[in-house]
Amino acid sequence: MTDPITDGGPLPDDEKSAPEDRATAGPLDESEANAVRPYVDLGGVKIVPRPELQLRLEVEEGSKRVIAVGIDYAGSTLQVQPFAAPRSSGLWHEVRGQIVEQIRKQGGETTERDGVFGPEIIARIPVVADGGGSTRIARFIGVDGPRWFLRGVVAGQGAIDAQAAAQIDDVFRSIVVVRGSTPMPPRDLIPLQVPTGAAPGGPAAVPPAPSA
């Protein structure tokens, strides 16, 4: 699920989708974040370090471009991608329809429900590699911010267990999106980068979490 968002034509519903407290509780825009708080700088997103959190950068094979950030935490995995979006309208309502269509073409099943970030998708996706007809469960979450859209895909315990979901959702909320001032077409992936000291495709360097 790392493909850039494609333009599917006119938006059936272009209202922004985000928690009412997004501007204070996250995910945050760079202008809303605490400038003195330590972050791992990945270009289009910044991640708050915390104990046991591991970062992985997903790299496009041909271009060697970083196309997603993978986060392992508390028995869950979270894949994150930030996209450019219009200033006054959102993308999540349209993107959900694209995700549902794609999963159904793969022979999977989807259910939509209200979550802490707004509408989310629970998907049961066939696992082709094992040839045994098994499936994996994933949660697709999304938040429309100021001139950006942040998409997350949760797997592992955070897709099936409420307590684990709350933990990985807290990580998603703590993400800061750095849209920048460069003009970008809506739905383009906001550039991600390898942090200093990390190799592309490997674990990113995560500074120690501050002590309480």
C-alpha cells in the first residue's frame, strides 16, 4: 500500500476528515508543533522518539526514493505516508473509496467504522505468498491537515486489539507533518528523507527518549 495517491477525478466528498482536536493533539502541522521537542527528522514527517520504538524506511527499488516510513511499536506496525493536499479540502473521503476498491480486486473484504481519527477501514487481505488461503488484517487510517493528508496502515496487534490500537494510535497522533512551502500537486507524496546516520532501507537512527 505504498503507491502514490492517484487522481480519481472529482471528489465525491471533499470535506476535511480529522479529529476536532487535531491542531492540539495531533497529528500536527510543523507550525503547530513544539519546536524544542526532540524529533527524528525524516523530511516530510517528524517522529517523536520513545522507548522500544523502531523506525524503518521503505525505499522504491528503481529510484531509491524513500516512499514510506515503517514504525514498529508495542506489537504493532504502522506504515505512514504524507501527501500534499488542497488548502481548503481533504483527500481521505476519496482515498477510502480507492482503498476499498483495490482490496476487493485482490479478493479481500473491508468494513468501514468510526475510529478516534474519524472514518477508518478494517480490511481482511489475502496473503498470496503462502498459497494457503490465509488472510491478514489491517486498519487504514487517515487525517486531513492544512495542505497535507497523512495516511497510516496498522497491522499486528494494533489492528485487532483495542489496547494495542490505542498505543499505536498515540504514535500516529504524535507525528508532525512538514509540508514545506514548495508548490506540489495534490496527492503527490511529500518528500521523505533518510536521517543522518541511517542507511536507506534500514532502521533509522532514533535518539533516546527523554526521561520523565
